Amino acid sequence: MGYFITEAERKALHSTCFHEFMKSEYNGECWHEDSLLLSDDEFSRLGLYKIFKKVIPDYDPYGIVSVMREQWEQVKILAEKAGGEILECILEADKWVNACFEEFDRFTICGI
């Protein structure tokens, strides 16, 4: 199962109920063509808020937060412990995240 969609797919849905994983830090704009998007329904169903909150105490699913490499590694460890779909979702994002970290020191999650 694919958890993330592209910006083009989000546009076709005419919805903004997505968490946007964007490269680098927030620049005042959202819905970038090279972002990954995860629906709020999936984000909530999987309980990803709890994982991000454990690693990033300031995490707010309605706000904007930067995620550094060390924090992402901790998210992956917690996802491995949880297993199942949580791990599948995080591993799906991991390919994009690793490519991002080759160019930037962080990625940003823009909440709903």
C-alpha cells in the first residue's frame, strides 16, 4: 500500500487535508511539486503524531516543524518498534527523506 502521494495527485483531489513533507526549511510557501504528502486520515489512523511528538516535543500536527537527520533516525527506531503499517509508512518516506538529506540538513512537515 502506498501511503504518500505527490503534489500533482493532491491537486487532482482538490483537498488540503494533507501533511506536507517538504525539502529543506519552510520558505513561506507550501504545496511544492517535489514534496511528499500524507493524508490527515492516514496520519491519524497510524498514530504518527505520537511518534513525532516523542522525538520532537514541540511537534504540532497543525503547525510547521523542521526534522533533522538525528530526529528522523529516532522516528525510524520508534517505527521499527511499532512495526506493521507504521513501519511501512515510515520506510516509504525514508527513500525521499534520505534523498533530501543528501542536499539539505533538514526537511519540514507542514501540518494541516
